[in-house]
Amino acid sequence: MDGTVDRVVEEEGSTRGSFQTDASLSGEDERRDSDHSQRTHETHPDDERSLPLRDFYPYIRCALCNGFFIDATTITECLHTFCKSCIVKHFFYSNRCPNCSIVVHQTQPLNSIRPDRQLQDIVFKMVPYLEEDERSRIYAFYKQRGLGVPKPVASPATCAVKPPQRQKKDMLPQSVFTIPSELDVSLMLEFVGAEEGIENYKPLERKYVRVSGEATVRHVELFIRRKMELSQNCKVDFVCGDHLLEQCQSLREVCNTMGKNALQDGMLVLHFGLVLPAQ
């Protein structure tokens, strides 16, 4: 009997010891889980680390002016983006993309560009005060020239007090490079050569011009004289089709007289040459 009681006591003691051992093991597991979760929480911010702004320069700066995009504009042929003023000025002298040299359009490269307002919004959010500074420059531009400031462009004082709200698409300020409706005639000026004895003139770099239909052949001649730096001892003759044009003729009159035969891709083609005045 006493031996049985002793075995029971020993078994109970061993059972209690096993319970204590299991409890201690479970506590260690909890501590390990807690340490692991804490380490995971401490390393999580490294997964979303912030990057310096210069790492994004290749995506938010214009390759022509090397500044941040202003009025970001994308070429539809190759999807390269530039400031609108930069790419418009570039197309005055070339019809190729400044980045990849692809021919954007043979005659009207400006028809193959589109505003990228989403990218512009991203640039304004990434670069502090850029939008505010640009609005201030636009405001000063109109004020210095005595022009009416467009309504969406707030004054510098208003910008400093209250950040400008995002305008709707139809309320965005129109670009200063928008072609006015009265410039309704597109010209292609083809130089056919100069008479012997005429020298020291510059080549005509810009042969595509958009002008008013009320302009005369004389106006076109003055434009060519200024661009090619012609002397007064030479004469500029213009031919459209097979007809020699008079200086008093308006371009709209030339279009109506010559008809579609004088047009190429919607542009009025004028051939001109430099000749010596008759003695």
C-alpha cells in the first residue's frame, strides 16, 4: 500500500514537471514570435524608403532646356516629352525629334504633339513651388506687356495666400503658342536658285510659314529678305504653278485663282528665285 502511494506521488510529480516544461517551452515560442515580428516591423520602413529627387531627373526634365517640364508636351510618333515652348521652337528649324531623330511629320510636325497634363501634374507635385513660380512668371509676362491676364492665372499675392486649385480641362490657360484663327494660309517657300552675280545671302532655314490670307506677295518678299539678309540690288520673283505673281496679290487671291493645283498637302507652294533688276 505504501509502495503504491509512493509511486502515485512520484507520477504526479513527474506529471507536474512535464506541465512546467511545456509551459516554459510555450513561453520561449512566444518570445521568439515576438522578436521575429518586432524585427519584421523594424525592417518594414526600409522597403518604402524615400528617394532623392535627382533620381527622377531623367523623367521630369526637358532634354532641350534641361529644366523641369513646363506645359509638358509629348510627340505622338515616339512618345518623347519636352516643354511645349521648347519643342515648338525646335520645330521651327527641324521636323525631327530631338531625342531619337525620327521624322515627326514631313510638313506639319506641330500637328503630332499632344499635351501631357498627367505628367505635368506629377512634376508640379514632386517639385515644391514650381507651379506657383510658373504662374507668377505668366502673370508678370502679361502685366509687363499691358495685356489682359487670363482668368485661370492667379496673381502672385493670391498664390502666396491660397494654393491654386486644380482647374478643369476646359478652364486651363491657353498656350501663348496657339495659332490664331486668322492665320489661315500655310505656305511652303521653295528656293529655286539665284542668278549669276548674286552672292552673300543666307539659306532660308524656315520654309514653312503660316500667315494671314490678307498678306500680299510683297509681305512674303520682305520676310524672305530679312531671313536671307538680301541686299537691295537683287529682286525676288515668285512663281505659283506656271504664273509669275505680282507683289500686290494677296495670298487668299492666289489660292482662289490657282485652285488645288497650287496646293501640296494643304499648303500653298510658292517658288521663288533671286534675280538682278532689269537695266
